[in-house]
Amino acid sequence: MLAFAVRRLLVSIPVFIVSTFLVFLLVTWGADPLAQLKAKNPPPSQAVINAMANTLYINHSIPARYGHWFSQLFFHGNWGPSIQSGIAIGQLLGTSLELTARLVILAMILAVILAIISGVISATRQYSKTDYTITLIGFLFLSLPVFWFAILLKQLVVNMNNSLNWYFISTYGANTPGLSGWSAFSDAVGHLILPTIVLAMSSYASWSRFQRASMLDVLGSDYMRLARAKGLSRTRVMVKHGLRTALIPLTTQVALDTAAILGGAVLTENVFGWQGMGTMLVTGINAGDFNTVLAWLTVAAIIVILFNLIADLLYGVLDPRIRNA
């Protein structure tokens, strides 16, 4: 298993280098990093523009700029300054990434659990009323735009707060400043409930369909019939033999959907006023902040590669034939 993990890690390294170069190329071609500075009234002197260009290393060729940026980032941990505020990007990333990770990880765990449960139930009760009901619910959430569902849920809870005093569920921000201990924890949970539901349900809807289809395929296999013929209980056959194999396609889909989840987090954070990675990206795009957008896309690339690496390792856990290949 260790050798399998090392092989997958080594494969991820060139993928990461190529993806960061493409991200750097797209951001470089997307806009002039000094556009906001040049548009100021009164305009800055040429000396100020040249100094900023030298700081951002933009008076060099693209390969040289990429090499400088890559070496600064991975040998010195320097993401560069925010063009908008002048604050080091690393400082902004620390807080923003922690908030977004809290939301995304919790939403993915909830979505996977719901997808597995609903997919298995739907497959084992194919064409029953339960199957049709689960399918209807899945397609309902699949058809709802993330931002619209977030706004709708937020407004619904606001109305409940006004009529039923459900103030333990917060509709804006990631936390309330000035709290500590248990109060801070319960407050953070109250702020997490709505954005987690929004982000989880949009992913659960599609993942449950994959789980249902995969489970149906497994249930019709010869080895499942053989396991039942040997006298094994239905629960053991379903969990140990069926579900383990049926999780492989779902694992692939979860890894592939990581980028979509991050995109959904951008919309969700802006609706609920979270100062996470999503707000950081939108602010950077609006301000034409080259380094901020580049940092966000790089972190997103790292997360996508990491989740695909985790998926590769899970393949080896779920199916020993893969890691021994």
C-alpha cells in the first residue's frame, strides 16, 4: 500500500506543476495587474508604476515570471502582496482558507453520507414508492441553482426567526466576534448550518444517483449471488461485498466534483456573508488583483489534485486488486 501511495504521489507532482503554469498563464493574459493603479485620479508617476512593476516582476517574460513566482512560493512561502491592499496574500489566505475548509469539508461529509444512504435504499427498493420519492427529492435539489436555494433558505430562516425565535441559526457571517469557549463553538455551529445545507444538498443530489446506479450494477453481479448462496446474511452481503465495490464510482465522482464544490462555495459564501476564499476571489476579481486571483486558483488546483490523490488511495483500500496492479 505504501508503494502504491508513493507512485500516486509522484504522478501528482508533474500534474501540479503543469496546472499551476496554466493557471499562471490564464491569469497573466486575463488582465493588466497595474490597471487599477494606472486608473487612479490623479494618475501616479511613472516611477511609482515602474516600482510596482518591479515588485510584481511583470517586466519580464512569462516563463521568467512563472519561475520567479513558483520559486518564491514553494521555497520561501511568499504568495506576493495584494495589489489592492498591499497586505501579504499569505495572511489573507490563512483566515479565508480556514473558514472555507470548515464549510466545504463538513458539506462534503454530509453529502457523501446522504448519497450513500439514499443510493443504497433506492437501489435495494428499485421502482418502489421509496425509490420514486428519493429520486424526486434528488432531482429537485439537482435542479435548484445554488445561489437561489441559498437565498430562499436564508429568507425562510429569517421569517422563522421573526415568528418562532429560532435565533440559534444565524443567517449572516461565519461567527460572532467577542465570544469564547462553548459560546464560540455553539455560535460557529449556528453559522454553519445554512451554508452547509446549501452546499451539501446540491452535491448529494447528483452523488445519490451515481450511488444508486453503481449499487444496482453490483446487486446483479455473480459474486453477490454466490455470497447469498453460501448462506451469508443479507446485511453482510450488502455491506461487506456490495457496498464496498459500489463506492468506487462514487469516490471518483466526489473527487471530480471538488472543483464544482469550490465554485458553489464561492456563491454560498457571498450569499451568507462569509469572509472565506469565495469572498476573497470575488473581491480580487472586482479589484483586478492579480496576486489574489492567482493565489485562489493555485489553492483550488492544489485542493483538486489532493482530493484526486485521496481518491486514488481509496481505490486501493476498497479494491486490493488496484493497489497490487
